[in-house]
Amino acid sequence: MTNNQRGAIIRAIAADAPGDPGSAGCDVCKGLFDEIPKFADIAVRSSEGFEFSTFLVGTKVDSELLEKEEQLWADVGAKETETLKSELNREIGKQVEARLQKPVEFTNPDMVYLVDTRFDRVETSVTPLFVYGRDRKLSREIPQTRWPCRDCRGKGCPRCDGKGVMYEKSVQDLTGPVVMRHAEGEEDFFHGMGREDIDARMLGNGRPFVVEVRKPRRRTLDLAKVQDEINSSSGGLVEVEGLRPSSRTEMRAIKESTHPKTYRVRVRFQQDFDDRKVNDIGRVLAENPISQQTPNRVSHRRADLERIRTVRSFKVEAVEGREAVFVVEADSGTYIKELMHGDGGRTKPNVADIVGVPCEVLSLDVIWVGDQGAEGHG
């Protein structure tokens, strides 16, 4: 059934009704279509103060009207019809479009109006703003994201000195609020490509991330200015670069990424060792499967599982007495510290077993994230 045919049926019902033959006399819509200009006006007013380029309209309609509509189509034998709600959405959308001079977008609108026709109310839903960048974490004393206190879960307690967090600063705290302030949003979230321990630095080409800002009033930002503000206000703890507009799709891809990473790790062996065994490490580890049981240090918050990872390359960069520096390229999710000391046999094979001397990790840095070409690697 075409829209014209459907309209003809509605008009016929209205004509048979007593009184005004307009839509107010229609037993199905009860005059809703006469109120479309009012609904459009309410919608436009509800989004004042927000910057957006596209929108979409949805509606809530009294269930009694929907039941009468279904009965009407059953009575006339119509099988393929446009619903009352669909027609309302379209007609309200036309008037909002004319008032705002902005187009309707069905896939990913910046603004969604939900018109409640029962109570003359409009709820607005603003699509979050997404900003991509790469960060270098230059400190071994801050986490990547906010870390709520384990005891109070963010409420404030003696353990966290009433602050609600285990660490006062994080990469998120030094980046997200700056973006949020420029966007005039209400809340920020930080989505990074994987994570490392707090005492590991992120160097090299930096970690890809997306900052998500909820309910932004501004969507067009001077991202060069935002980037300069982040870098100048971080106190040397964090650097960001390459800020640009992003999307929910890219954010999800970054969170689900399995790109390899390259690390520089310094270890200290507990006693003198045979240099020749150090040179054997690469032969034993590189391109061979590594079995890693969930490390003891994180077993309280992660399932005790075996993970199979691959060390793609292993180079001995320096040996200084009992200390050695290695450059390791490994699969995403490889526990590098455990790859060194073995974690009591939970990671096999491992550097300590190959050399035959126990060792400890002194420092760990990520020096390359393998989502780009290798130009400038190392």
C-alpha cells in the first residue's frame, strides 16, 4: 500500500466521523497530525545551545492509537503499510529540517529527538564526540586511565585520602578533561590500544587512543590548540600528537586491536652468567610459541588462563656486568616481565631459564606500536 492509499483511508475515516473532517475527527490518529508543527517547535527548542550537523526524529505514541491502527489495517486487509509512527517521524522531521536547515541522517545522526506525543515532551540524545590521538606516557608513576580506589570504589575513604582514586593523575586525567572542556561536554572516557603496567613508559610512536566526550555542546574543535594545551599542562608526564576527529567505529577497532608491540627491557641477573647463553635467547624465543599462565601479580583480578603468544624478534642490545638490555617484539597481550623472570614457571620458555640464572626486571618501555609502518622504529 502506498502512502497516498494509506492517506486516502485515513481521510475516509475522518470524513465519516462527526464534526470537523480533519485529522482531529480521525478515530486512529486522534488529531496527532494537526500537532506536528507544535512537536517540531518543541524539538527545535530542546536542542538550542548544541552544535550539530545532522539529526533524526523518533516518536512515542499512545498504545491505544497503535492498537486501533493495527485493527484498521486488519479490517481493510492491508498487509504492507507505513506505520503511524513512521509517518509522524517523517512529517515532524520535515518541519525540523526546514527550521534548522540541517539534514536528517538515519545511520549516525549527531542529534536524536524522541518526541513523546502523549505529554508534549521531547528528549534529546546527543551523539558522543570522538577524538583520536597518540600518547606517550613519559612517567613510570601514573596509570593510563583513572583508577578508582579498590576499597571505596570512588566514594572516598582513608585508603585513598578521600580522593576516590588510587592515583591522582593518569593519561586520561591529563587529556580527556581538556578535550571535554573545549567540547563543553559532561563526561570523558579514554579508550586506548591495550595497556601496560604503571611503571612502564610508552615511548616511540605512541599509543593510539580515542577520547569520548558525552553530551558535547561543541563538535567543531581547534584540535591543534587542544593538543598544545594538553602538552603544556601535563607537567612532562604525557605528550599527545595527531589529534583529529574520530568515530565510534574507530574507537571500537582500537580497543579490539591485536597489533604487536616492541619493548625495551632492562633486567638484572642475580649472579654472573655465561654471555653465550644470553645470545641463545633469541634463538629459543623468536618465532616460537610462548605459554603464559595468568601472572601471579594480576591473578586477583583476571581469570587463571593459559595464553599462547609469539615473540616475533628478540635482540640483545647491551650487556653491562649482571645487567642486560633486550629489545623484544611480541604479540599484543604478551606479559613481558614474566617472559623475563618466568613467574615461578608460569611462563615457558623464559629468559631466566634459558640463561640459567634468576633475574628481575629493572625497567620496561614500549618503544613502538605496530599499527603503523616501521619508519623510525627504535
